[in-house]
Amino acid sequence: MRKEEDFSEWYGSVIEKAELRDKRYPIKGMDVWLPYGWAVMKRIDQAWREEFDATGHREVNFPLLIPETEFKKEADHVKGFESDVYWVTHGGLNPLDVKLVLRPTSETAMYPMFALWIRSHADLPLKLYQIVSTFRYETKMTRTFLRVREIHFFEAHTAHATFEDAEQQVQEDLQIHERLMRRFCLPYLTSKRPDWDKFPGASYSLGADTLLPSGRTLQIATFHQYRDNFSKVYDVKYEDPSGEHRYAHQTTDGMSERIVGAIVAVHGDEKGIVLPPEVAPVQVVIVPILEKGRQEDISRAARELFQSLQSQLRVHIDERDLRPGEKFYHWEARGVPLRVELGPKDLAKGEVVVVQRTNGEKRSLAVLGLAARLKSMLELIQVEMFARAEKAMKDSVTAIARLEDTRDGINKMSWCGREECGLAVGERTGMNVLGTPYYREAASGKCIVCGEPAKDVLYAAKAY
């Protein structure tokens, strides 16, 4: 099945075929990670850790449960999440004195501890992150990776002496995600969310949205500048060099398992998923093509090849008692970037046949120096996958002058900046207002709603 014909049906089928998740667990929206899917997720986790460790963040792990007393301290935050949270009300058969929340996100869990850890300006900046499960009881239709109730979540939380320091942190976060999304081959648009859609408790929120082949956008990362909104509630103060006590300024940065869903959707095809080499648990699969009477020679050569490659590449040898075509189908469905075939004719010539997953191109390469050639191919695949997805997203952006001209993809329009006109865009088109471009674009003409002079460019799209 081609994703252009029925994206929803295609998406579910390739996830099942690749054995990434099993959605038959008896709680809707809480799927089981299968070994191959979890291996992909671990690659993404590793990339996140590498980037945040390299920028001075330290990993922590906070408890799953948050007391209602702490959760309700931040009224705006509670208002944003209270309809979506899971409550724990009993310990065994005994009602709890204080109800507990399964974390929907971790501000209300972390910041009471920040208040204990931060005492002076020498304790700042405090830069922490964790990779945990969060839980949100959303009533919308669930969809694997894209809309779930137990979310594999990455979140960084920082505290700073000043608003300017916190702003620098937001800039660093944007740079981190630029590098990460290159690794994941996911182009995106960074928008400042409108005030009515910012994260509860934030001064402002930024969102990174990528485009899926369905014509809808998917939010794949968020960045929030809190100023001192949360620190005033949780009493996160520090003593400055003059001896004066001030509230810290805080930021957060987050993304989730939606990254896996975006990779599947953006790059997959009728054969299955297609994984960027940076993300693929197996970058190269070796398939011996056995011939009667030569099985032992070919198997030995395949194992020797495996041993020569495994120190430089994530490589697997498929020695199952199956026909080569079945093995090809299996690994194509799992999106392995390169397949190396070794048969009797190849063995005689000291060569292998290398098949590229993205385009099916075959080429014969010498065994001697093969590792270096394969690494070069993987680097080129990485670049090409990002470039192809970036072109598709840019081509989807349409500038419109009338609301009735909205279409699938990303719609760009002029806006006067008033909330009532921004809300009208969503109400009259059924689209999600993504916000204004973070990297500012000059506005021209008149507001698409009221006809007054435009002050901003506004983006809107159907979104998951």
C-alpha cells in the first residue's frame, strides 16, 4: 500500500510490519514497545543524551507521582492539564490523605526540589534533563507514536540568574535541536505559539513542527521561556553577589516518541519504514546467498565480513534458514539503510552486492576497503534523506490572501496581530494556528481576517 493513497492505513500497517510497537495492550493509548522499536527509540535517546551532556546538562530521574498539593500550586499549569491527568487515590485499600498525580510533565515535581537545591548565584545555571514516561488522558483518537496516553518523553529544565541568561538558554536549545533533527532527518518550522496556545505557565512558547505526507503538521519539539512565573510559586530563589534574594528564571525544552512516528511517516514507503543511518539499530545487514555444495564457504566468508565491519558499523548477519527474498522483505520492512548480498559469484570475484534502501540502487563493491565505502554511503544517505524531506516541506508552504484558499500543508498569511483575528483563522478554516515564525519574516499587505495593515506573518495547518 502506498501512503499517498491512504496514509492512515499505510502508517499503521508499516509500524506493524516493522514490529515497532504492539497496540493490543488492554489500555488504549498505552502500547508495548517491541524489541526493534525500542532499539530505534534507544538510538534517539542516545542522541538526546549526547547533545545535552555536551552542553553541560546533567541527567536526573524524578519520581512518577506528584502530590496534589504541589500540582495545584501553579493555577495556570493546573488549568492546562487538570482534565488530562490520571489520579492515584488509594494506597492498597486505604484512601490517600493527599491525592497523587501521574506526571503529565514535571514542572510541579521538579521545582519544589529546585527551591531546596538553589541557594546562591553560584548554584546557577542549573541545567537538568530526564527521559521518562509521562501520562495524559487525552480524549482524542489515539495513534501509535503520534497521540498516546503513556508518552516516552525527553525534558530539560533549567534555572538561571536573569531573564537574559534564560534567553541564551533558549537559543542554545534551538541549536541543539537543529543538530538533533539533522540526525533524525526531520526538517521543521519553528514558530512562536500565539498567547492563547502557549504552554500553561509560560511567558512564551516555541514549537517545532514538521510536515507529514498526509498534509498535516506534527509538533516534534517545544521550547518554553517561563521567566520567573514558576519560581515565584515554588519559591526558587538565589542570593546574588550583593546579598539580595531574587527569583530564578527558568526554561524547559522537550520532545517525545513522536520523533519515531515522524521518521516513519516522512521517510517510509510501500515496502515499510526507512530509517536514517543515525537512528537505525542495524545500519548494514549481510545476507549470504547460499548455493548447494558451497554453503560452508559462503557462510564462512559472510561471518568474516561481519567481523571486519562490526567495529565500525552497526551490522547484522542474517543466517536464518529462509529464502533470500524473504530476508530481503524482512529487512526492507525494518528500514535498514544498506543490504550486503554475498553469493558464490561475488565470492569468486572478491566482491559483494550492496543495495541501498532509499532507492533500491544496487552496486558491486570490492570486499577490500568495504567498511570505508559503506560509511561514505551512509553519510550520503543521511544528507539526501534530510534534503528530500526539507524540499517536500518547503514546497508545501502556500501563501494565501483569502481564508477560503487554505489547503493541505502549511498556509502562510498576513495578520494584524490581534487575538480575535488569529482565533478567527482557526474557527473559519478548521486549521491549527501554529503561530508567527520565530526567525522573523517581513509582513506585507493586509490582515487576512479584518483587512487592517499586517504586522506579522501567521502560519496555519491541520495538525495531529
